[in-house]
Amino acid sequence: MNWLLYILIFVFGYVTCKTFYFLRTTRLSLNLVRGASVIYISSMVKAVEKMSYAQEAMLEYMLKTERGSAEISAFQLQFDREVKYLKDTSIDVMMTLHPEFFRQMVEFEDWDSAMEYAEKYKEQIFKFWNVKR
């Protein structure tokens, strides 16, 4: 009789330990997904920021070399299309790469809502990029 009690106590302890481990790892996984989303969004914002610096440098070069206004406006239109494509595709790719279970946790669907999400977690973004405010 005592052996049966010992075995039942062991099984109860084992199942309880596994349950708490599962809950802890689930919470950790969700935090990692959130952190990865924040880092990804901030990386894309930095990419768009660097692209705008490149656009300004190119416009300055075009003005120095006295390019025509049609060529400059064509460059600006093409640049705007590429930035929009980057913004749209980056969010689509991220959503596609998330497994179905984690997609429910992502709080944004497009670039504008992703910027609101980044604003919500801006302290973590500044901490990640080691930016002093």
C-alpha cells in the first residue's frame, strides 16, 4: 500500500513539474516572439531611414549635376514606390513566417499599425539599439 502511495506522489510531482515548466516556457516563447517583432520592426524603420538618407544624397547629386526636373521627379516616384514596396513586403513576410499559433499574438497587420506597435515598445527599441534619450 505504501509503495502505491509513493508512486502516486511521484507521478503527481512529475506532472506538476512538467505543467509549470510548460507554462513557463510558453510565457517565454510569447515574450521572445514579441521581442523579435519589436526588433524586426525597428530594423525595418532603420532601413527606411537609411534609404531616405540615400535619397537625399542622390537628389543633391542630381541637383549638382543639373539634371532635369522630369528625371528628378521620376527618381522620386521610383524611390517612393520602392519604399512602399519595402514597407508592405516586410510586414507580409513577417506575418507569413509566423506560425499560425503566434500570428494571433501579433498586434499589427500593416505598416501604420506596426508603427503604432513600435511606439508602444519604444523604450525596448531604444534599449536594444543602445540609444540614449
